[in-house]
Amino acid sequence: MAAPENSKIRWRSVCIGKITVIVCTILTILTQKCSALPDFPSVTYEMMYSAGLDAYSNQKWSDCMKFMSRAIEDYHFYTETLAECRRLCTKANKFNTQKPVDMQLAIFGNYVYKSNCIRKCKMTKFKTRPDNYSAEVDEAFENLKPYDYYQLCAFKIQLYQHAAAAAYTFLLSNKDNEAMQKNIHYYRSLPQVKDEFFVNLEEKPYQTHYIRAVEAYNREDWLGVIESMEKSTREYFKEHRTCRLLCEGKVEQEQQLDFIENIADYFIKVLDCKKSCGQKLDKIYGQFIEDFIAGCYHYLQFAYFKVGEFNHASECAGTYLLFKPGDETMEANKDAYLRLKGIGPMSFTPREDAQKHYDLIAFEAQLLKYIDEHYMFDITEVIDDDDEFDDLFLGDSADELDILAKKKHDLEEFERAHGFQVFAGPKELKGKKRVVVDGFLTDEQCGWLKELANIGGIKGDGYQQYSTPHTKHEMYHGITVDKAAELVEGAKINMTAAELYLNVSELMRQYTEKYLNLASPLYFHFTHLVCRTSLDDGEERTDLSHPIHADNCIMTTDGKCLKKLPAFIWRDYTGLLYLNDNFEGGEFFFADRNKSMQSSVKPKCGRLVSFQASDYHGVKAVTSGQRCALAVWFTLDRMYQETAHDTAFQLLAKLRENPDLIGQKKETEKDDSVPVGKTKALEVYDDSNVQVIATDEDLGGPQRMAADGLATEEECQELCKLANGHGKRGSGYRGHVSPLSTHESFEGLDVPEAAEAAAVQGDGYRGKEKQSSPHTKHEIFAGLNVVHAYKGTDRALEADEMSNTGGITITEVTELVQQMKVGVKAVKLYLDVAERAKEFTARYFGLTQPLYFDFTHLVCRTALEDHKSNQNRQRKDLSHPIHADNCHIQQDGSCRKKPPAYIQRDFRYLFSHKTRFWARCLLHLPRFKSKYTKHQTA
């Protein structure tokens, strides 16, 4: 169980300084009181947070929970009230006359009036409450740090429901927090912790309504979509205004400037904060939703279209096009609407609230662009247009100039000796200590290193081995120098490639050190030969292969680079050497403090990019193919020097002297690519003899696994009897008896069909045509769903259990139990096995949001021909052709997520009985889906 990170701040004691004994008594009373704030206006969230930290330090877990809870409550009260005061005073125009004598006087006169208005409002609302909070405390609340402490204190006294909710809430806003990820995995492993414990305590009204709208969309409740999504948009604009108003708080000034300069610098910081409101709010379950508010109107136009309200549908389509002009799908919808009676060009006028929102953010974006391109934040850094950044080599004296001239000459000689050519310097790259150099490798050498990465690479980022650490659309794998040497020893790769790896990384270190003219040597901190492979070739993507970041600090919302843990603060410089260019996308780029791109570099074989570790940079999406590079992070602090280079050098030297040692070492070490969730998942199921027999590496793709032991042999036989005894032919999809292959029959149990008691021929979904072989003429395909199984039970089961699995009402339960064809034990087993599979899947993959059943099907495929016949032996068809469960495979191999594919599906589980030559029975468990999904078009 991981504790919250230790704070570097020395918090004031709650009972010293200006806080009197009376306030201490009040705080004690607060731990007993549960009424709404403000009960004691002089007691603030900062004081209660400090008291909670003291309780945490003194292991007073119950007091810690109470103080943190009250601190969170008071923080919300304070910020909401403050935003309301600023909103009420926004329209104050006391001095804004029609013909002001001096425009500047009128503007600042209004600010004076507004300031006075806000102060009066705060005095009325807060009374004697202090109005001075430290930036550290406000940052802690903005990052939901109180929930971090709250969850651990709750865990200590075994209040697991409170702990799980607080941990989940914190993780949704701190996705990369490894400690909390481990805590969530641990909570999920506890038998007393249920899925419903994981709730977002900070869920905003617009998020709640959005989730309800999407749930209504998934069940085709169009009126429900309209009602909830309309509320979501209204609440979103309200929350966005509140976020912007809260940006008008205190801003730290780093230097003393003139009056106008101070105002301008302050205004820019406030503007940066307001710009970030969209990034903060456009999230559901902690996941960023691209074009969130535009997407809301997409849902609305489709729902209004479905209920026949074409005027509203057109209005929502026009609003969507305001945010996404030229969108092909919506333009096609617009053309379709224009053909309807009563719909004209004016029908597509955007909604007023959306238009105001758009105009505001568009104007701010234009202003920020000007600021980014022209504003001088620090006049000491102004560089003359003719300056080629030669100050890297300037000195203050004649002797220093001679020394620097010699070093510059040495660098040029070094470049000539190795055939290096500078492709871009600081001026082109818009940064003093940046350079791009070509010529580090030949095409043949690039091929060797790329082959080395693909043969010996371990999935993951080199730290936690996450196979998709930066984006779910790409697989990431790499190999370190010491691991490469070990593979030589094991005769897995040749020595030439490993030696090249070692030597070229040293050459990168030498060049970076010489180019930057460093007074002290550089040391290797981490060296990684890596490849990124696109998993969605040809798909349009708006995410980044590697989001904008710095290598030695944490990037804050206002563009600052905070050097504090868990960032690798000891890293000073970075070198990236590219190995290929035969892929789409993947350009490296530098960014500024506003996350705007400054310059970009297209990778190619032998091209090196070197820069300061504090420079913001990122990688554009790799949309097709594989992008490989050698990444090296350097440090000036010898204490942080990695030992991998020395280990690799010594081992390779030993193998050169004694070639007979190669191939003698046996593989005894654990595979580092084991998924994070695997260990915990297995711990939970130790008593059930569950064993993972194949991981994603064995199965050739991320988030794949195979496990034995989730059902016993006897249980499998019972399920087979259930399917064969009550299965109706068909796949459960479109009524095809053999939906996947015409050489097999298919029978099974599915969830949505409740019309008949027997199993359904076909694929189990729409059940229209009772064809026996929709996929292959050589098999019969039939199955039985959960509702059918319930329909044949010999007694009524719990109504709530029914509703949780099949979405069935009590009235329907009464109707379904009238027929008695299936044993209740078999049906109960069916449901239990489905639940086991769902729970194991969630825990194995370490999912942080719940899974839901989309479709469940107990099916059998039976060969129609004798297994010994020549016809059966010569079959070249597939029982189930190659496909994906949530998209359409295109001719070029890409997978397009669009209806009628089941785009809401995220995971699938197949629960199989022992294979027989005459029949193959399995349980399609479940094609899992998340709580929200993409939307269709009209």
C-alpha cells in the first residue's frame, strides 16, 4: 500500500502563530460536526488541511479523514463563492461613459469599481474569514492532494469504500501517479471491495449529465439523450465560466517591472490559465475527449433527427460546424436536412450560448498567438536578427577567446573526422542549446540497430514496461545496452550490433559534450534503443505519439518547468539518434511554454538531435509503420551515472576474448514484460488455481492474455450441456446458424434476445433469418443467451440479479420463470462464470474504470462432415474469418471504427471447453464496453 508523497513544505502548526487556542477548539468541534459550511467563517480549508496533515503524521487516522473531508468541503465553498462574486461584479461599468476624456482612465476606473464590488461581496459572504492562501496549498487542492491523504487514512481503519472512492477520484486527475495506480490495483484485489465503490467524488454536473446521455444513446433512448445532453451543455458553459473567473486570482511576479509591464505580464498569465480551462474540463472518467463541446452537439443533432425534430437537429448541426467547420460527415448531414421541408440555410444558425463561447476562445487564441510570436517576456534574452547564437563560444578576455576558438576548431575537426554535417542549429530550432546533425550511421548500421531492437526489445518504456506508455495507438518496445550484451552471450544476436550500440551511444555523448562546450563531462543516465509501432495503420489521429514534456521537470498548466520528483531532475541533456524514415508521421518537435510548436525535425537514418533536458518537446503520431531511435539521457552529476555501459563493455570484452562462452548461458531470468496487473490478478485467484499461460508478448499484441482455471472440468461440461440441451442454432447476431463458416453449425446463449425459450440459430443478435450456416457450410452454429437461460429456470431468481445481468424488470422475471426447461444451477453457473471473466480481465489489465457487459453468448460450433472424411480434411475456409470486434477491417489492413460495427466494445473474453473433434463449445464473455462511447451520424 503506497502512502502519499512526502511534502517538501513545512506546514505551519494549526495551533501556533496567529491561530489562537479558540480556533483550535473550533477545529476540534468541526471533527464532530457535519453541517454545511460556513459554520466557522474564520476557519479555512488551509487550516483544516494543515490539521489533517498533523493528524496523518501522528497516525490519528479518523481525525485525518475528518479534517481532510472538511477541508475539501470548505475549498469548494470558498472557490464557488469567490467565482460568484467575480461574476456578479463583471458587468460593473460605473466609469464607462459614452465619450470618455481618456480611454485608459475609463478602463482603469472600471477596474477600480469592479475591485471594490468584489471586495464588498467577499466581505458579505466571508465576513472575518482570512483571504490569503499560499500557492502551495492551492496547488495541492487543485491536484486533489487531500484525497490522496484521505484514502490512506481510510484504508488504515479499514473503511475500504471511502478509500476506494478517494483513490479513484485522485487517480482520474493524476493518471500518471504510479503509487495510486498500485493502490487501485490493491483495492480491487480485496474481496470486500466492490466495483461500485470506485466513484468520482469530484464529478461535475455536466459530466454526470454527459454520461447519462451517452448511456441513453447506447440503449437508443433518444429523448433521454436530448434531455441529458442539453443539461450537459448548459452546465459545461457554466463550469467553464467558473474556471475562467477563478483564474483571476493571485499570480506570482518573478521580477519587479514597470506599471504597464506588470499589468501585461499578469494579464498574460491569467490568459494562459483561462486557455487551460478547456483542457481541464474536456474529460470524462479522467480521459480527455477531443472536441468535447462540439461532440455534445453531434449527439444532439443525431438524437433530434431520430425523434423527427429536424429544426432542432439542423440547429445543432450548425452549432457543431461552428466548432468543426468543413466536417465531411456533418456537411453531408446538412445537405440531407436541406432537402427536408421547412429547413433552409438559416436553420443552421449556431446557438447563442455556443456562439459566445466560440467567439471568446477564438479571440483569446488569436491574442495568445500574437503574444507567443512577438511578446518579449525577458528583455535580457533579446537576440539581434543577425546573431547566429555564437555566444556559445564567446568569452570575456583575449585568453578565453583563444581557448574558445580552439574548442570551436576542435569541434569542426571532430565533425570532419566522422563525416558529421550540421543540419539545423539554434536559430532554426529556436533554442540556444539545440542542434541537429546528420551522418552518425550508415544505412547498413541503422538496419543492424533496428533489427537488434526488434529481436531483443522488451515491450514498454524501459521503466515500468507498459507496452503503450504514451498512447494506446502505438506499441513501444526497447532494449538497453547491458541487455544487448546479455543477448550476445545467449547467442540471440551477433556481437557486431551490440558493439555498434555501445560505440555509437558513446559517440553521441562525445559530440554533445563538444558541441555544447561543457566545462565538465557528461555521463550516461539512461540509454534505450526503442521502436514505436503504429497499431492503427491508416487511422486518423489527433493524439501525439509522445505528449509535450520536458525530460527533467514537470510541466505545469502555466508553462513552468518544476524541477521536483518524480521528474528525473538530474538529467541535463538529451540525445536522440534516428534509425529510419520509412513510416508515416512521427516528426520530433520543440514546443514553447504555451505548448505551441516552435520547430520540427523529420527523422532519418543517422540524424542526431541534441538539446537541453528542460526544453519542451514531443513526437507527432506515428500513423503507419515503425519508428526506431536510440535515445540517450545525459547527466552532469556522476552520482546518477548508469552502470549499464560498464557492464556491457566488460561482458562484450570477455566474450571477444572467449568466444566459446557465447551460447552457454541459459535463460533463467524473469521476463520483464509481464503486465502490471498480472501479479495481482493471480494473487486474487490463487485458491481457484488460475494460471496465465500466455501474455501479450506470446500472443503478438498489447493487452492480450490466455489463462487456465477460471472454471473446472465439471463446470465446463455443465455449460456444454446447457448450450447443447437448450441451444438454438445460430450465431446470435443476425439469425445465421453458422455466421462465421459455412462448414460448421453454431449454437449458443446470448443476452439481448428474450423472445423465445430455446437457443437461437445464428449469431444471436438480430435473429431474422434462421439460416443454419451463415459463415461456413461445413458447420452448424447455435447458442443460448442469458435471458433465454433465465426463461427456462425452474424457480425465480433475485430480481436485482436479473436486472444487473440482462437489464430485465421484475415483471419480465415473472413471465420468464413460468416455463421450466433449464436447471437453476446451470443458469447460475453461466452467470458466475461470466462475472469471473469480467473481474479477472479488469484486474489483469489493471483497468481504472469499470467494465460492463455488452453481449454474452454460450455457443457451440459443430462440424457437419465426419472428421475423418477427405472433405473435412481439405477444408480451406475458416470457422470464423479474420475480424475485429469493434471495427471494420479495410483492404489495406486498417480498422475503421464506424457503425454498424460495435464501436463501443473494448475487451473480449472467450471461455473455452476442451476442444473435441466433433464440436467446439465456448462462452463469449463479455464483449466488454466502457461507460461512454463514440456517436453515430445521421
